[in-house]
Amino acid sequence: MAAVPHPTNAVLIGRKPVMNYVLAALRLFNQEGVEEVVVRARGRNVCKAVDTVETLRNMFLKDLKVKSINIYSEEVVDEQGKKRRVSSIEIVVAR
């Protein structure tokens, strides 16, 4: 499977607290010309991506709409050389 390209309007969810990603998305929406933001996460961070979008919708941007939700699995090789599948999510939100 080919790697999915990272657009400039993407927030990649990692180990930081949810509010860090909420603020990153708000910063992107405040840039001129940005109409939609892509929130991406893999593995255990999928629930954090959902929390990020819900916090944005309920607390900050009441007019925010979920444009699409894409789920998929990626095959990765861990430190021991074993192949395993990691779930991923991509949530596109727009104003």
C-alpha cells in the first residue's frame, strides 16, 4: 500500500493532549483560504482524533461540518521484523 500524502491543512494526531490538536486545527482554520482541515490518526490515537473533532464542533466552531470520514488499515513492520496491521482514520471537517 502506498503512503497517503500529507496535505498542508492536516493535523496529525500523536501523543500530545487533545487540546494541542484542537488549537492546531483552529490555527489552520484562521489562515486565509483554508476551508477544510484533515485530522489523521493511527492505532491507539484514533479515539483522540474523534475527541479533537468533537471538541472543535462543540466548544469552538459551532458551524463546523464533518465532510467525510475515511478508515483504513496499514501494514507496518515492528522492531522485531513482524508485519502487523494498524488501523487509521482520516476525518475531513469544513466550515
